[in-house]
Amino acid sequence: MSPGQPRRCAGACQKVRGTSRSDARRATSRRQACRADGSVGPVTLDLVTPGDAVIETAALTRRFDQITAVDRLDLTVAAGRIFGLLGPNGAGKTTTIKMLTTLLPPSAGSARVAGFDAVREAQQVRRRIGYVSQMLSADGGLTAVENLRLSAALYGVPRRERAARIDAALEFFGLTGQARQLVKTYSGGMIRRLELAQALLHEPAVLFLDEPTMGLDPLARRAVWERLEALNGRGATTILITTHDMEEADVLCDEVALMHRGAEAPGGAGGHARRRVRALRRRLNRRRRHVP
Ligand SMILES: Nc1ncnc2c1ncn2[C@@H]1O[C@H](COP(=O)(O)OP(=O)(O)O)[C@@H](O)[C@H]1O
Ligand SMILES: [Mg+2]
């Protein structure tokens, strides 16, 4: 989304349903926006109202020869949430994200993202999503501004809006001072923030992040979390994040699911990871209840 700018909306402030932390953050940001300039804050989910599912899979499956990487996965993510897909290496997290972002066709089952089918309406889905892959992907031989210009063109951001959106994105992600430096001189944390800026220039409704803080030092990790919370707090962007880091899920997520061997593992019985996820879920639920 365009960092910084509340979007004008013709209607009155919408009543926000639900009880999650992000619902409360969204309600606050909307109230503030209404008081300040008569606009209703960032509302970009054109087909979706808060609480509706923006990601929905039914028996989503992907096989690679003998391996079933994702096995009949049923997943629902409500608008405005930060949803954590947890699981150890090989659990099927990246394969799930690749199917949801239309990069990989499912072997069976279905997925809807932002109101569209990820196979039959892949083009519509692509327009509404941003994706930051597990591997660092910004071009080190270009400056941040050049990388951002490239993304703006690739994602079809209208020409007349590009400069302003790029400036706002650099500002939001704390990169204005280094905007004209070659990215190969950046730290890992700066590259990640730049990649987030690139993935958000076209104001996607849903942002997919595949282990976004892997390999970052604690400070850089915190900086990424803080920006993601600020982004989600504006209410326009639903975030699905994969991680095998419980602390990341605890700090950042409203909801979590644990993947194990391609399927959602029940949080209930058995296993250390499952017990930890069950405890985490209880904490997240308590937090939601405590939101006024
Ligand atoms: N292109 C591929 N070809 C064959 N096997 C794959 C491919 N991609 C992933 N896999 C296998 O699918 C399983 C899940 O992988 P992945 O989705 O990358 O898990 P995670 O992201 O949770 O670590 C692993 O066993 C992996 O080796
Ligand atoms: Mg992975």
C-alpha cells in the first residue's frame, strides 16, 4: 500500500466487526483518519469487508513425484489479520505460499485469494497480492530507487503516481537516506525492508511473506516486525507470514496454524511443537479478548 497516505472513501466510517488485535488497530486508525481529514483511513479491500475470508483453501494439495508437499490443506484467513503459518523445514510452507501466489499450480483442491480463484483467475489474484520470497531478491547492482522503479513498472503502478509512491515507501521503511545507494552495500535488514516496499507499491490487499526475517540480527528483525505491524495497523493489508520462529509468531501474529508434513497439525495433542503452538494460541486468544 502506499505508505503514509490515508485513502479517501465516499462512505461513512465502517463499523468494524470482530475482536482481533488487528481489528482494534484498524478501528483506531479509521477513527483517527475520520477526525483528521474526513477520510476513512486506508480501505483497499474492494470486494472484502473486515472479517471476511481473504484467503481460503479447500483440500489444497501439491505433489512432487513421490512427495506430497501439501496435503489437503484447509485454511481460512480473515481480512486484516496477520496470520502465521508455522512449521519446521520441509513442512510445506513455501509450497503453500507458491500456490496461493499463483506461482505453482495445485495438484488437487482449490484456493481463493482476495475473492478470486488462484488457478482460474490467476491474473486477478496477482493484481491484488504482494510477495516477498524466502531468498533475498532485490537487485544488488541497482539502487533502492531503481529497484522500486522496476517494481512499479512490473506491477503496473500508474506512471504519474510512481514517484510519490516510491518516496512514501522509502520513508515508511526508513530508507530515504540510502535511497540512491547500491543495494549491495545494504545490510540484510535493509534489503528486507526494501523488498517489502517493492511488494507493496501497487497497494495489494494481501501480502505473502516467506520467512521474512530469517538470517536477520535481532535489531533488524524487530525493525521488520515493527514496520509490518504499522502496515497492518492501517487496516488495508492482510498478511500471511511463514516462519519457524515462535517468537516471531508471538510478537506479530493474530492467529497461527502449525503445518506438519503438508497438513495443518492439530494444536491439541502430542509433540513439543504442538504444545507450544497450543500455548501460543491461548495467548493470542487472551490478547483478543483484552482488546477494548
Ligand atoms: N520443486 C520441488 N521438487 C521436489 N520436491 C519439492 C519441491 N519443492 C518442495 N519440495 C519438497 O516438498 C516438501 C515441502 O517443502 P517446502 O514447501 O519448501 O517446505 P517449507 O517451506 O515448510 O520448508 C519438502 O520435502 C521439499 O523437499
Ligand atoms: Mg520454506
